[in-house]
Amino acid sequence: MKTTAQLCLLATSLALAPHLPAEPALKEAFQQDFLIGAALNPDQFTGANAAEAALVKRQFNSATPENVLKWEHVHPAADRYDFTLPDQYVAFGETNHLFLIGHTLVWHNQTPDWVFQNDHGQPLTRAALLTRMHDHIATVVGRYKGRIRGWDVVNEAVEEDGTMRQSQWRKIIGEDFILKAYQFAHAADPRAELYYNEYSLENANKRAGAVKLIRQLQSQGVKITAIGLQGHYNLDWPSMGELGQTIDTFAKLGIQVNITELDINVLPAASGNVTADVSLNYQPAASLNPYTNGLPAAVQQALAKRYAALFTTFRQHRHDMRRITFWGVTDGNSWLNDWPIRGRTNYPLLFDRDGQPKPAFAAVLATAHTASGNSPN
Ligand code: 9MR
């Protein structure tokens, strides 16, 4: 029996702590398996959105900045860097003991045109572009040396057919722009993990191209810690067989495998291509945006089942995997509300628009302590 004084104390402490975490945390459930991360937006890491900041602190032990370290944001003009938001991202991560990722140094998107041009608007020479790439990497990686622990050095350099993308980087510098990027990053922070980040590697042709690239980098003595499988999936693709084979293929190269941008698109496809090419943009149509008033229970369950299958597969490969990062925290944050059609209502993550856990959250947690059996399909 508790005394009246004890009951009063209990009532007071409950009143003082009305937001005691009700849910278990992903980062704790998978502590023995991998880090669990999320891509963060400024409202989350500045605390402007206090509820989502709290959710991040409770659930995740790694973070990636969704946009603020991309070239156009951090280095908007030749003579100007803007570290205001990246500094806040790093401070938030350090305060909350998050394993911090930097995203991304060399990409064909979100890189301003001036990067590739001289003062007269003419294409730069190879030497001048290499100098520019070097200075950018040395400045950005150097600033966060020892604090940002891993970098997406080169992002999305391979085409769907496995050939190398004809980006401005490749056209002006040549194929060794990739080698140089890794060398510059390693010199700027020798202890940082260095990643190659790419989507749709579950498709065999593209995978073969990435394998060739990584073998080549390894034969040139480049430090490469992990492949980042972005993990922009949908309800039907990839199969668990394709995913398992992809993880095994890269693990055999002697590198770790990270899932870096996980989400599951539940909306009808606007085209047949499975891709995360941000330049795609299709016309809106009501038939392609069917869940504006909520996700039907059957789709909610299909999403939960799909997430459970993915995490079962990840756990089966846990010895080759180091991190699983979601591309956003709540459904409301997701880029999939605007891609490849603007203004849709998508439901790709584990937390709904109010930050509440969805059935998929419980389904993922349920995989954490089960013995790994055969791959589900
Ligand atoms: O989620 C990002 C979105 O907010 C940006 O508008 C978009 C612009 O390029 O980039 C998105 O993130 C991409 C990531 O940086 C690289 N892989 C594909 C991601 C989704 O497009």
C-alpha cells in the first residue's frame, strides 16, 4: 500500500513528465545489429519543430542532413561558403550522440552551374575543376574533421545500364574524377569513413557497373568503407532475393553495406521505371494520388509487412551491415510527397504526419529479436 504522500509524489512526477516515452526505440531494439539513422531537415536539428526533434533523439542514433551540406547550399558562390545550418546540424548531432554523416560532396545534382565555369561562363579546364573540387572538399570535410564520421563522397555516378554517367564532372575531368574525390576526402579527414552512395543497385546491370567502379577504386588503393544502397523502394520492388544478392555482392568486395535513404513509396507509379532520379517530373492526376484522406487499412498492412520483410533481410545480413538510415522522420517530411509528381500524399516512413508510430513501426520492432530464418519474399 502506498501512503498518501507517496501517491501525491507519483502524481506530481507523472504530471511533470507527461511525455514519458511510450514507445520502445528503434536504436535500442537494433543495438546489436546496426545504427538506425534518419535524414534531418533544419526544423528538426534546430529544434524549431520540437516534437520531431524529440522523436529524433528518442528513436535514432545516426543522422544525415537531407539537403544542407549539398554544394548549392553550403557553397552557393565561388567565394562564399554558408555553414550556418551545417554547424547547427553538427551541434545537434554531437549533443545527442548521433553518428553523423555528411551528404554529399560530388554529385551531378544541386551543384550550381558556376562550379563548372570560369568567370566568362566558359567550361573550366580539367586542372581548374580539380582545384575547385579539392578546395571544396578540403574546406567542407576539414571543417568537420573528427565530428562528421562518414561522408557520401561521390553520389550517383552510374547509369541504369551500368555505364558511367556523363556528368559535368566526368566530361571535364575525365573518369578519374571519382578517384580524385576520394583522395581529397581522405586527405581532409584520414579517419572519416568514405562511402559510394547510389540507388537501384538491386537491378543487376546497374549493380555490375558499381561493382566494377569499386573494384577499380580498390585496385588504385582508394579508401572506401562502404557502399550506400539508398533504399528508395516500393511495395513490389525489390524482391528480398534481389536485395540479399545485392548485399552479398558488395560484402564480398570487402566493404560494409549501409542502407542510406530508406523509404517505401506506396503510391501508384507514374512510369514503369524504378529509380530515384530527382529530375523526373510528371503531371498530377487524381488516380495517381488516391490516399489524400488517409491510407486504407489494407495498404497500411501491406506497408508493415514489407518493412518487416526488409528488416528481416537486413538482420540476416547484419554482419555485413553497419547502418540503416531512413530518408526522413515522418511521412510529412518525405521527398516522395513531391516526386515524381508534386503535391501528392505519400506514406513511406514509420511515423505518420503527427509523429505517431504506424503499424510498420511495430512490425519493424518485432523483427529485432526474432531468430533469422530463410529470406521472406
Ligand atoms: O530529399 C531530397 C529533396 O529534399 C531534394 O529536393 C532533392 C533534390 O535533389 O534531393 C533529395 O534527396 C536525394 C538525395 O540527396 C540523393 N538521393 C536521392 C534523394 C531523393 O531524391
